[in-house]
Amino acid sequence: MTLPLTEQLVQWRRELHEHPELSNHEFATTERLSRWLTEAGIRLLPLGLKTGVVAEMGHGEALIALRADIDALPIEEIIDRPWRSRQPGVMHACGHDVHSAVMLGVALQLKQQESTLPGRVRILFQPAEETFDGAQQLIAAGALEGVKAIFGLHNAPDLPLGTLRSRPGAFYANVDRFVIRVAGKGAHAARPQEGIDSIVVASHIVTALQTLPSRVFSSLETVVLSVTRFTAGNTWNVLPQTVELEGTVRTHNSAIREQIPHRIRALIQGIAGGFGATAELAWTAGPPALINTPPWVEVALDVARESGYLAEQAETPQMGGEDFAFYLQQVPGAFVSIGSASEYGLHHAAFDPDEALIGPAVAYFTRLVPRALQRVVAQ
């Protein structure tokens, strides 16, 4: 018996949720998506991807793209659901399973409308969003060739169901990662004066780093610096030789983004030097700020209102990162946030988006595609 569309999509979402895979290892996820799309008669593009799927519907020169991400996170799930993750230490804690279910539904709906579409739509089921290299993989493989506009979504657990937000210009932040290695001199914990306590040095660095957003840069600028890992020692009575810190910096101002690694390096070397220790910075630039194209944001919000969403322009940019930004460096488009009403936020072990968002989101993007294609044809 054939299931109603929304029921089928929820079932597929739960199957993806039960079998999460980390970035660039989404092999079973790719197989499932490919099988479901192929069984619906939807053509897949032979782009030679290691993981990920690109599907296409319609005919003609006008071409737009939609994107869903498919990877999970190294998090042990703690919610008690029948469809909880079966993979120890891996969980869809960001809702990429929901995004995939939405775009599967859009693909099925548009396949039925294929003969009447005023052009083609390409749906990118993208790997490795969490490691910020998936979008660049698809771009290198040619997934954007001929594309005139691109659209994507992320669920927003802090928004209620039935709400949609976007904004022209900067919407998501620049994302950068840092690792700081502090080297002191190991010693017996009972005789700290014989060593240089790398834990004390690193603790001073953690505290001092927070002065960068609050005292070095204007409070009117959006700068977030978070230390997320502090690794030191392996026993209770030894002062370790080294400490390693890791974290992230989020900004919207590109000029400030360029200054921050220089500021961090000067600060940590000054603090470490004062204690007789050393500190080194390894800096990894992630995706740039996600810059939406104003006319396409207007179209996206208009169609959302027509589709029954409470759709508004977000007042302020978000501090989260999105490698969808790389697509928008190549072609114009718009990224939207859709309310998922989860008590716990993204990347939390108890993140639990409301599946009721799937059906309306499918209807929204199914309506958006012909509207966007008509605009491309008219340009």
C-alpha cells in the first residue's frame, strides 16, 4: 500500500535518523536517497561524488537549485524515541535528516509537475556540511553549472512551527576555528615551583580571550569567541607539560575577521611569555558569512506568506555558520530558517525537531520553484 506523502516522508526521516553518518562518510545515506529518488523515476546526475546525490527535474534552459544537507554529528543521543540513533556516538543533532526529508518530498512533488515546469530544478543532497567542505565538493564537481539561483533551508528550534525567517545581506556568520597549544614545564604536583604550570597559563588565556569581543572590538560589532575544548594531563599528581585549547570565532565584519587571528596570537604569546611558557596558534578559516541576495529574499518571503507561513525578515544576523555561503558566492539566492520548535537547540543531545514542519516546508518549496523559474526566464 502506498503511504500518503507526508507519512512517507516522516518514515524516511526516521529511517535516516536511526542510521546517522558523519561528514564524508554518508555512504548508506547516499544509497538510501539514491534508491528512493530512482524508484520515483527521478534522474540523478553522474557527478562522481564520493557521497551525496544530485537530482534534477524538468526541461529547458532556465535552471535553479535547492539544497539539503545529509550529515550527522559525533554526539550520543539521549532522547528516548523508537527512532533514536542506532549508531553509538553519532546523531542527527542538527536536523539534516529533516532537511533531507523535505527535499525528498519536493523532488516527488516536482516530478509530478515536470511537464509544466518552466525550466529545470536541481536538488543537491550535500554531504559534509558540519565540516564545511561539502558545498565546495559539489561546486568542484559541477553541481552549480548553469544554475541561475539557489535556495536552502535550516530548521530553527527557537522558532515555533509555521514561522519562516530570512534577511537580505548577511544572515549567517563567518566561521573560523582555532587551536592553541601551550607548552610549560612538567613537574610533580607537590612541587609546582619546579615547573611552569601550563594549566594555569592556559586558564589565564581562556579568560583573556573573552576581552577581545568586549574590549578590543566595538560592542556594536557581532563577535563571538568560544573556547570549546581544554585538554591537559592524564593523571592526578603531575603538572602536564602541555595544554591544548580549541574553539571558534564568529563574525560578520570581514575586516574584523582578518584582524582576530593576529590579536589572538599577540595575546596568547604575551600571557605565556609572562609565565615563561610558550603558546602557538593554529587558525583554520571556515565558511564566509552567508550573504543572501535581496531580490531573491523578497521572493522567498512572498511565497512563504502565500504558503501560509508567518514569514518575516529577521532583524539581526545569526551567529551560526553555514557552508551554503559558498554557493551564494557563485550564484544569487536565498537561505531561510523554518521553525522546528525543539525544546533543546541545535547540536544538543536531546535535540528533537517537530516533524510537523515537513509537510508545510515541502509545499513551500514546491511553490517556490516555479515562481523562481518564471523569474529566471523573464530576466
